[in-house]
Amino acid sequence: SPNNPVFLTRADGHGAVANSAALKIGGVSKDSRDPFGGQILRDKQTGEPVGMLLDNAQGFVSRHIPAPTQAEIEQAMVLANKRSIELGLTQIQDPGGSYRDVDLYKKLYGEGKLKLRIYKAVSGPGPEAKRLLSEGPIIEAFGSRFNLRTIKVVSDGALGSRGAALLAPYRAPYSDDPDQRGFLRVKEEDLLPMLKEALQKGIQVETHAIGDYANRFILDEYEKALNSVPKSQRKIAEPRWRDEHSQIVNPIDIPRFAKLGIIPSMQASHAIGDLHFAPRRLGMKRLEGAYAWQSFIKSGVIVPGGSDAPVERGEPMIEFYAAVARKDMRGFSGEGWHPEEKVTREQALKMLTIWPAHAAFEENVRGSIEVGKLADLTILSADIMKIPEMEILKTHCLMTVIGGEAVYEAAPGSAAIETDFSNLPGTDLWWASDIDGD
């Protein structure tokens, strides 16, 4: 369709392909400069854009695409609620977005169309974060089903699109630029003042960080803010700030998380997708600090798990399997996969229950089955603490209970939601499933 604009995004939102018509609308040409935190991929001989736009460079075109209507967003939210409770989820943590999302959540809760608990964050630095800092958090609204107390920051790009910020260049030949190290997407002069104010106002911060440089940068910025605002001046002494993904971390930085009280929020399914291509992209040495769940736990921090949906499928049984097996869906584990980083089944259960509750300041009311806590329960078709690893992937939800109400019950004889494992990520494609998110 040479005359019709086409703009196709990666699942993780960190890259897109645009045709010539779309590039023209966005004003992208040979003379266009790369924006901060983004890159226009170009022909090495001519310098002409080839149509691939990474991270902030997507804005040249995406800003011209009409936003979805309120009705479309509402429909998507209701469908997401339905699918989530069918998978056995009782709460989702929804990072990023705007107050438009918040207003729609409020509307749908008021109309009784949402049953799922939602722990929401808005994007920052920027106007959405400023509004949260000004108006303050929303805690336990709609019968303890909705919370807004967090700002989501994006510090770098993705590993698959080579936007993840690294301490050393990407490994040749998987980068045609010998100096390519990815890039940061946030500036210290914008981030640090917001972090300091967040400490004073009692607002949690969670930051997407994939590469080892991005993770070190965020630890440094968190540390500067924590040191400049003593506990006596904070609204919440221990703010439970988070590092979302903590994917590639230099081993010397892992102990800093416990020292600073930072929570590495990680997604096990990232590893079993990325590790098909990460050894070639990073080299074996850097994998020593990659997807290092067990090393983090041994260092003294909790590791709440998640799925990074819709980057990943959002299925908790895939996350549980990935955490305990550290193998792909066919049972494959290759060189550099570091099986010593897999977790026990007890640890994996905590990654999907009590540890996310702690990361949301809710460990006293959610995350375990105890007298006095909210009756949020999931009944599964098999005992995932005992069955063989591959059987975990066949396990499905029989019933979901939220606040004592059975919000989903599987039909008799129903099976797990079918997952197609036939198309696993490749090892050398730029759009390979790096699965980093947001």
C-alpha cells in the first residue's frame, strides 16, 4: 500500500515499521535528526530512513494517528477484565498511562463492569506525574479494588530492538554499528526533581530498566534522591520504589538493590524468550547478571513477578513454569541460560502472590490465604507444587474468587486456554521477542 500510511508497532512498544507514506506524514527524511531517547534507522550508504523507528522516534508518526475513542478503550478494559479473571488473576498492576485511564476505570467500577483489582500508575516525568504529585494518591477505592499511588518511568529501550542501554556495545555481528550501546529515554534534570518530590509526597516510583547501564543509572538516581531526602522528611519512610524488569544487571550492582531498599520487579517469561537470542546479542559474560532471579533473592530482596502483558501473553502458568524450569515451552535450555538462577516452586508461588502484594503495600490484606485478609482465591486444575514441569503449562483456572465473590467458574470439562508454542522467537531478527515491555 504505497499510497496508504502504514505504521506497525512491536508488541513491546519500543519499535515500529513505517512505510514511505507514513514517514512523509511524520516529516521523517534523510535530514531528520534522531530525537533524544530514540533512533531513526537508516540505509548505511544513502542515509535515507529505512522505515524502522525506535522508541521516542516513533513519535514522529504516532502523534498523527487518531487516538482510540472512549468507547473503544472501555470495551478493551472490559475484555481485559474478563480474560484476566478467566486466567485466575485477582489483581493486575497497570503501569503507565494517563488520568484518562483512571477516569475510565472509575466509570466502569461505578457501573459494576469491573471485578478485577487494579493497582494503577501514571507516566512520568510529565503532566500526569505532576497531577498525581499535586492531588495525591487514591487508596483502596471501590471496595478496595482500585489504587493509584505510583509513577511509571521508562529509562531505556528494549533488548530486541537494541535500544536497551548497555555499559558496553552490543556484540557484533548483531549490531552493524560497533559503538551501539542503546540509549536512555529520560534525562536526570527531569527525573531527579520528580524523585525528590515523590519522596516528600509519599508517591511510589517504578522505572523500566532493561540494559545494565540503564539499571545502574536508575540505581544511581534513586540513591541520589534517597540521600537528599532523609526519612524524617519523607511521607513514607520506606517508599518501596521499584526497578521494573531488572533484566541485564552488572553483578556488582545486584547487592545495591537490598542496600537501597529497591524492589526488582521481574517477569520470568522474558528469560525463556530472550535467551534464544541474548547470548549472541550480549555475549556470555553479560548473561551472568541476566534474569538473575535467584541471585537477587539471595542478596536479600523480594522479586515480585509479572507478565508484562500484552508484551507477553499474561498467563500466570507460563510465568510460574518459566520461573521454576528456566526452559522454553518445549523444554529447551541452551548455553548461557544459567539454570542456577531458576527458583524453587515455593519462591515462584511467592513471586506471583505475596511479593507483588508487598510491592503494592498490600501484604497485610492480600497475597496469602489468612484469617482477616481479603478472600482473593484461585482454584487450579492441578497441584502446581507437585506436578511435572511440563504439566504446569496445561494447568488452568477452575474458579476465581475476588473479595469472597466467585467472579469466574470454568465450564465442566473445560481445558486450559490454548497456547501456540510452534513459533518461538528467533535468534537474529531485530523484532525477536526480547519481551521487555511497556
